[in-house]
Amino acid sequence: VEEPPEGPNINIMLDKYRKLVWEDETNGVVVVDSGIHLNVDPHDPTGTSVKENGLLYQIFQKGFGFSDLGGITQQTVSGFLMTGSAGGSMMYDLAENILGFKIVDGTGDCKWVNKDDEIFPAVSLSLGLLGIITKVRFKFIKTYNIYGQEITTPTSFKECPIDLFGPGREGKPSMRTFLEK
């Protein structure tokens, strides 16, 4: 268990704040509490994080998913979003799925900051400095399949099917050409 730093501190754990409400089930619009995990958190100190109460599992059951996620799935929604953890694609962006944040600001006011609000971009990666995120409204996309392949080969030029470190030669594509295709 981590100890808080010296000085006055308030530690907040949102383990009881995991609700998901479908606002528009046909179009994939949901409002989730900020303490919901994306998926199972194996380090959850309460031991209550399971696949079935994760956001990804619940939206997948209705045929929806994120535009992009980046692969980190054990965080809470608010932790994931406020630290800018999403990524992994040059074409798709998880930000496309976010419609708004409900925050409690430094004055104690509770309000929605929506995508068309001037401060939305700042709140999106604020690390919580502009307020505590209490809820997030998402609009998900229909699920999709990703096609890919994976192979393991030796890295010596003679045995490798690509020219790993060169421009492409002896009938072997360069690394760049290989990845582009």
C-alpha cells in the first residue's frame, strides 16, 4: 500500500462509483461513473474489479467499442483519460468517442463540460487539475474486427524474410516497405 506524501492530503478511491447508464442504446451513447475500470484491474486493492463490471465488457455485450484504445485496459475511465493514455493509431482517436465530462471544479460547482465547450480540450488532459471527473458521456462505434498477422523469424539477413536494417535488397523488402504493405 502506498503512503500519501507529507502534508495535508485527501485520497479518493472511486471503487463504488462504477455505474453505466445507456442514454441511447441504439446509437451507443452511455454515461459512466469515473471509477469504472475499462477492464479487469489485477492490482485493484478492493478485489472487486472483474470482467463483467468493466466498461469494455459491458459495451461489447451491446455491440459497441471505442474508435481506438491503445491497449491499456486496467485503469479506471477517469485515470485513463486524464493521463492521456489512449493512443496507438494515426487514423483513429478515442477522443472521437468522448461527448463530455461531468466535473466538480475547485469552487465545488458540479457541471458538464461538453465537446463544444471552450474548455473541453483543457479538461480532456488536465490530470484532474481543472476539476474532479465524476462522469463521462461517450458515443461508441459498432464493434469491428482487426485483421493482422504475426510471425517470429531469425534476425540474420540470410534467414529473415525482410531487410531489417537496409533499404531492401536481394528480393527482400525494407522494414518500411514491409510495414506499409
